[in-house]
Amino acid sequence: MAVEKKEPGGQSRRFRPTRCYLRVQLTFAAQEPMPAMPTSLVLETTIQEAMQSFFGSCGSSLCQWSLLSAPNDSGEFLLRCAPNALPELRAALTLLTRCGGRRCRADVRAVAPSLAALACER
């Protein structure tokens, strides 16, 4: 995820972000009544369990990530991770089938190197 920038004089400089930000949306099964969104603690536990089931305890501990915001009414929330952990985190989010005991899926809506870039709608 390196971005090349041109400096005055024609030389290029590489910008390597130190963090990646993800906007993720939880979508619950249609046959169930619309529940309240899960709390931050429930969501963090669910993602951590998905990481451990996919990569094991040792592998999941190498992927450092954090939940930046609790799910809003539409189910969107923000995650932060290191760029080298992005593929593992996206794979674990793909494996989510339940959150708080209810059937759901997690869709990654956007990935950006900064919160400002994530806020820009494309």
C-alpha cells in the first residue's frame, strides 16, 4: 500500500502508511427481528474469536487491531490495524457469521491510510 509522491525536481518519494483504517458494516439476517446493535465489547470479542478460529492463538496475536467506534444504527463501525495485518483482518471479518448470538455478515465498505481519507466518499 505504498503511495509514490513526486517532489519538485522530478524525484519520487514513497509514502508507506503506518496504519490502515477500515469502515465495516454489519448486516443481520432478514428473518430475525431487527435487534439493537451489539456493544463494543461484544463486537471486539466476536472479531477476536474469528481471528483465533482462522489463525490460531499465536497467529491472531500477531495481528494487532483495534475497534475505534461502536456500531451505529446502520451497523457501521471503524477498525484500525497495521498495513501488514490488513489481509488477515479482512479474512477474519469474512468469516463472521454470528455476532451476539444472531446471524450476520460483515462487509468491508472502505479501506484508507488515514481517517480523513476514509471520511471522503468516493
